[in-house]
Amino acid sequence: MFAALYWVNAVLTVVALALWLPAGHLTSRLRKARTLGPLRCVSWAALAATLLAIVPTATTAALIGGALASYGTVVMADRLYVQFPMLLASLAVVLVKGLPGLWRAARTSGDPADPVPVDRARAVTDPWLVVPVQINAVVTAISAYLWWVSPPLGRTAMVWWAVLVVAALALVIRQRRRLSALTSENKGEPRLVSMMRIAAAVLAVAVTVGGGLIWSAERSRLPERHSANGHGDYDLGGGTDVPRAAIGQTTTGHQHGAHAPAAVSGRSVDSLTEQNLSGPVRRFTLTARTARIRLDSGRTIDAWTFNGSSPGPELRVRQDELVEVTLTNTDIKAGVTLHWHGYDVPNAADGVAGVTQNAVAPGRRMTYRFRAKDAGTYWYHSHQQSDEQVRRGLYGALIVEPAPVKGADIAVLYREWGADTVPGGARVFGTTDGLRRQRISPGTPVRLRLVNTANDPIELTLAGSPFRVAAIDGGELHSPGEIRGKTLPMAAGGRYDLTFTMPDHPVELRTDGTGGPTLVLSPDGRGRAPAQAANDVFDPASYGTPAATPFGPDTHYDRHFTLNLDSSFGFFDGKPAMRYRINGRVFPDIPNMVVREGETIKMTFVNRSYDHHPMHLHGHHVQVLTRNGRPVTGTPWRVDSLNVAPGETYEVAFKADNPGIWMDHCHNLFHAKVGMMLHLVYAGVTTPYESGTATPNQPE
């Protein structure tokens, strides 16, 4: 609903601007009427245009007011302090002054051929008649910019009010000069002078706009080298200060194209490795290489693979085993890494190019080690140019079993192949782009491990059997209840474990919409589950039963970070782009969030955009406290991938118990690529690695 309101308002603003511009132009031309006929004709046209323009403008104001009531001041703060009062004020002045003046002008009596009386000429040139109409055009132009190009920010609100005040003063001064000219002997400047004045104004505007665009494009260029240690700007979340040297920063300001300052003190991320190397070891080798894969339908894809397949090999280990994975790169030119999505590994094993390692170049290798201390469903993928590399196929499942598997335990990885990789695109479960069947005997315990590896949230349904959501993002839920006929919305990067006992008839896992894959489980490998319309949506905030957690109403938080998520059209790395922002900035200009080990941290996510933003903090799971101001009432809801839908607000909490430098980003990886990414930095931890075009590392 919020996204629909956003776009309706944006379109209405353009419609209103298209009406206010001619209304303002017609109103300004009233002074040029020499006889009553043209005066009445232009007055009626200006009146009609103004009335028409009021409709979309008033509708926009009403919708913003309604959204304010529905979503609250936290979500609507960017509109509350700029657009909403501007629209109300401009509408009020045109209703009180502009419309009555135009009505009187249109109703002027007399013969059409009679000259316009001086008092009437002065009345239609009066700033109180003309400027209210024109100022609505200015306000609507500002509003259109704020809807379509760049949403307002708290720190820029006064700038937009200053623009409005300056524009209003300029319009009033110009109109007063025109009014004075009516009674002066000079009836107007020569036409040539007027045209030259207009040309000069147009040239000045063009130079100003062009210069501003060139400056913005150049300023947006990414530095050739950038260090995750930061660039002199960091966010303490309202907590105690941290010495600058403790976070590896020695300078202030952002130096584009300059070599980032080297870490000067503290623990290096390289030292934050798995310390307990005892006990059983589970070893794997993953080789990144290009290969042609075949979908179940027979269609082929020239993919980037691990060990020649996409998804890559399913890595299954037992809880508490030491996991050792050697990554080799055959021919992925940009290099590759392995990131363990959702698994809270030691920082050195996190696999983020330019933060915890250099990308593994062709012909090179790297070994990752971590203890499989937490059972659950996870996945791995490259975090070097991840938007492209995951999209091209560099991902797979990581399953940590708490005990020997009893029954059927099936990992189902959802993926969307684009039309640039396979004609028409493909939505798949693994390599299944149609119908996949699997035999399971009645009475068998079944666990479906669902993983959404796509950039967008998806909705799945399970028909043919009641089931339980046993785990979310790897964590088991407390007393999960039985579910029937509910849609399962999944965040990008998120996981659900579904459990049920196999009945004596087919059970079917389906995706939303048409053209998606289907998994059919049945005793004999035949049949289909009956069509079943979902009548509700699964909501983790109220599912299951409450249990004790480390966080409650009386918890003291050492730091509280707020991340306002939005989008704006502008320049990114010197090119026009839709940028995805956090607190009005894009990477690498977003301040690092600094914490100390052992602190209790709260974070608030506010989505003021029209897109979903699945936020993913590396190295930690967060507990969801509230959604849209309402406390979570069900089982403790712990996630590593939290989908923040348009207009939503979440409060989450976590313990800072895994030292390192951790990426926090939108897991729509394209959004992260064009700005929606920052770092959580532990005081005293630094990195020797850098990212940028002059380095081998481009994490997104």
C-alpha cells in the first residue's frame, strides 16, 4: 500500500505541475489584455486551469495526510516537514486570494471592445492575484523533484524552505515592478531588450544547472581505493566516544582517488580466526569456474559455478564439527570469495572482498575455517562483485545438522535467472524450472529447508498437509503452531524450515504467480496436491509462543543506530543512476557504526522508499523487538535477513559479541551495489584490505 501511495502521489504531482505551469502563465498575461474581451477570455482560462490544478494538488496533500495518520511521523518525517506544509500553505493562499481575484476578473462587465479600466488592470496585475497561482507552480515543482529525484532530508529541509521563500520574494518583486509600470510613463521596455533579458536568464539557468550536474557527477565518482576502516566520519549511536585511533582513522574528510590511510593500531581482521581447531574436521573443496549447466526443462545456461554446478555442492556438516573449505578459482577473472550467509563465523572467514580478504584471483586458492556451532539452514555465495556473481550462479547451501537426519531432509534453493542468462528468464528450485517430483513414504518426517537466493522477496505456499515453521534463518522457533492455507513471504537471503509428517497423498510446494517451479512430494511419485487458495499470510511477529530473551522493555542499550532507507535519482560513480541510500548517503560516504565488544545494541530500520529492502548484518543475528511500533508477541524472532517493506519500521537488538568489521547492507544486491551498504566496526579492529578500482576488490 505504501508503495502504491508513493507512486500515486508522484504521478499526481507531475499532473499538477503540468496544470499549474499554464495557470501561472495565463495569470501573468492578464496584464497584457488591452480590451475587456481578451481579459475575460484569459481570466476564464486561468481560472479553469487553476481549478483543475487544485484537484491533484489537494489530493496529494490529502494522501500525504492519510499516510501520516497510517504510517506515523517516523516514516513520513521526510514529507511532514517540507512537502506537506508547503502544499497546504500554497493551496490556502490560492484559495483565499488567487481564485477570488480570477473570478472577479472573469466576471468583469462591459463591451468586449471596451478598453480595460485602469483599476481593473491594476487588480489583475496585483501580486496577491498572480503570485498565489505562480507559487503553487513553484511548490509543485519542488514536490515533483522530491518525489522523483531526491527525497527531502532533515538536514536539507531548511534549504527547500529557503528556495521557496526566495522564489516567492522574486515573484512578488517582479509583479510589483509590473504593477508600477502600469502607472508610469514608460509602458514597457523594447521587445529586443525583453528578449535579451529572457535569453540571459535562460542562459544563466542552463549554466547553473549544467555546472551543477557536472559537479555532482564528478563528486559521485568512487575512490580508486577505499578502506573499511573509514574516512573520518563515524556514527557512535549515542554511545560513549571512541578514540579515532581505535578505529583505524587518522584523517578527516573523504579523499576521492587518494590512497586510504593504513590501519595504525588495534587487532587486524586477519587475527580474528577460529581458535578451536580440535575435534572432527569436515573438509570440502569448491572450485569456481565457468560451465554450461542444464535446467530440468533442457534449457542451458552459461553460468559461473562451484564445481561445475549451480547451485554449488550442498555442504552438510554436523554441529560442533570444524569446517574447512578450500576455495580455488579456475577462470573467474574478477576473482571470487566465499561468504557464509547467516552463519556467525569469525571475522577472518566472512569472505568479503576488501574487508576481510583480497578476492581469490584465477589460479589462486584460500581456505576458510570455522566451527559449526549453530545448527540450521544457511547458504554461501561469493562476496566479490556479488550482484553479478550471485546472479551468474556462484552460490550454494550450507546445512548444519544437530544430529543424524531422520526422515526426509530436503534443501530447496529458490533462484531467478535473468533474461540475459537464459531466454525469457527462469524461476527455479535448484535446477528445476518446471515440475519436480520426489517419492516419500507416508508417515515419514519431512523437513523442507527453503532458501531465497533471489534479490526480491518471494511468496511460497505448501499445499496438501498442515505444517509448522520450525526455524527462521537457522534458529529454531519456540513451540511453533500448525499452519494451514497460509502464504509464506520470504526475505531475500532468508530461510524457513518447514516440518510435517508425510501423508498418503501428494504435498506440493509452489511459488507465487505463474511460471514458477513446483516441488511435488508423493508416496508413488505421481499425482498433484489439490488447488488450495491461501486465505492468510504467515506472520513471524505473532507466530509461536513467547520465551525468555536477552532483550526486554527494561533493557539498557549502549548504542542505538537509526537507518533511514530511501532512494534517489542522481549520479553514482559519475553516471546517472537510481541510488539507494541510508540516512541520505550512499556508500562509501555512509559513516561506519562503531561499537565496543560486549555492548547491547539497538537498531531501527525505517523504509521511506517504494522498494523492499532486505537488510542483512554479517556476523550477527538480530532479535526483532517491534514492527511499526507494535511489539513482537510470538516466539522470539531472530533473523539475519530482515525484509523491511515500503512504509515499515523495525526495531531490532543484538549483542556485540563477535569482534570484527562487518558489512551491513541491503540483500537486494543491486541496491547494495549502488549505495545501500555500510559497516559495523568494533573499536580496536582494523583491516589491511582495501576496495576500489585500483585494488582487486569490489565487494558488491
